[in-house]
Amino acid sequence: MLDREQLETFATVAEEQSFEKAAVKLNITRGAVSQRLKALEESVAAVLLVREKPVLPTPAGEILLRHVQAMRLFESAALNELNPTPRHHEPVALAIAVNADSLATWFPLVLHRILLNRQMAIEVISDDQDHTAARLVRGEVIGCISTDARPAVSFLAKPLGAMTYRCCAAPAYAAEHFRDGLTVQGVLSTTAVLFNRKDALHDDFLRRVFGFSIDRYARHYLPSPAALLNAIVIGGGYGLVPSAQCESLIRDGQLIDLAPEHAVDVALHWHHWMLEPPLAQDITALIVEVAHGQLKQAPMTDTAVFGRQSALGSDGDGSGNGYRDGDREPLPDQVVATRPDVNSPVDRETRSASPRSTPDQDST
């Protein structure tokens, strides 16, 4: 049996990404932290942390970190059942990773219900598309929103629906630069507004419109959905905006859809643990419920292998899907179902990644 004190020390180092910060948080010496960690590594016969700056879990550490987080959630659930009065125990801390466009549009409806729940203290991480899934694999979050329909090993992915993006510009800007509509000449002579340097959604959009890639155009980078939208409204450039943000502005004449026949649908999925504690199940069910009411739901077409249902039962459409990473064989207890046929361009969302380096010594 693993030592709880050693497990909590390991998890604290992984969460703080520093031996010194973990020592301060646990109110023990730096040496005591190292001793507990070494004892735990000996008991599991594996190196658990990469001793670099920042300190990160190894693949074995990622597994154990998820175990500690699940243990905390199961303990909180047990305490709630034994004594449901909120004031008798602290809320359990949970972290999830959400892409910026979701956070700016439909996800506040999820947060409204989570924040009113006194059983949990939520941390929402709005991360770059190349890093949110890595946070899930490392155990830093219990779930993340991604465009990748295929989860990593030991995780599942539920389809949420699609966010629709429209290419917009202010009327005066469109009249000056796109008098003849969205043309290659117009694209090359003006400035697009993108989320950040890793935002490939605009490149994919241009490739779909013209049938070939265009990369030599000027760009503004504004890593905030609100700032990006405002830049387009004031005539600072043109770009792709979620329909939820721009539809009313288009109706009011403040924006023009430059390519109404080329709206872009980005399919989203909620990635989460395969075996979820009760509170994590509640969050998964809530996110799926809200997303299915707010996002575009495509007709069910091509077949895919979907995952087992959570202990809460059906989420409304029974669409809990998941593959093991790297194969196409059904997971145990899976059934064959269909998934939405929604285009998922390379975009602002996430791809799984996991550190694979091996440590040699303790450092901050």
C-alpha cells in the first residue's frame, strides 16, 4: 500500500513544479520533501519527477498524480455523503483546461453552475492549443476541451458539438480592401487578426476558400477573444470570429460576413479520465449537457467506437466516445455508435503531448 504522506508530498511537488515551493506549502524542510519522494520512488520502483526547472512528472509520475487527484476526489465525495453540511469540510480543488473561444462564449453557462456548488473550488486554465491536452496527460487538470476526437491512453473523449466561425470585417474596412469580395489580392494587401502565432484556423480557412495555401499576409496577434473582436469592429483588420460573438453585430451592420458561404465549423470534444470520481463525473455531465444545448449538433453519420457510460448514466444522447491512442479496437464495455460528422480544421485547440525525459537529481 502506498504511503499517503509520500503521495501528497509528490503531488504537491508536481503541482507547484518546485521542491522549494512544495516544502513551503507543506511546512516541512526541502530535505524532508526529497526524502519522502525518494522513498515513494523506491516503493513503486520508478522515477516519478524530472528534476529540472520546472519540475515535471515522468510518464510514471503522470499515472501516480492522477491517482492522487482521484483519491482526493473520492475522499471528498465520501465526506459529503457522511456529512453533507458544506461548512464541515473544505471544497475540493479541481482544475480544467478550456480554450479561449469557448470560455468567451458558451462556457460561462457551465461556470455559473459550478461556482454555485460549494463542494468544489474550480481553477479554469485557458491555455494554448498545444498545451492543454498535455496538462491533462500530466495530471494537472481533470479534463480539457479539444478538437482531437481521439483521446490518449486511459482517457475518453465526448463530442460536444461544433463552434461556427465567420470571416468578418467592419463595413468601411471591407469597402476599402474587399470591394470585390474576399479575393487573394485583398488577402495579400491587408492585415488579418489572429489569436496567436499557433492559430492555424485562418490559414485553413483561406485554403478552403481558394483551394491553395496562402501564408504571405500580414497578421495582428491578439490572444484574447474580446480584443480580437474589438480590433475587427474598429477596422483594425479582418478575421474569423465565433458566430456567438458576431451574429448580432452583423445584424446591426457593425460587421460584414466576407464569406457567408464559407463558415467554418470546429468540432469540440471533452477529454477526461476513463474512470472518474463522482465530482468529476458531475462536471463531465454538466459540460456535455450545456454544450449540446449551445453548440451546433451535426447529423449522426459515420460510425466510430464510443466509450462506456459514466456512473451517472446517459448524458442525454449517450455519446460518450473514446479510442485507445494508437489503435481502433473497442475498449471494454464499449458499443459501436455514431459521431457527428463535423469538420475539425487544425485550429486553436489541443493536441496531446507528454514529457518523456528521465531525471537524475533533485533540483528546484
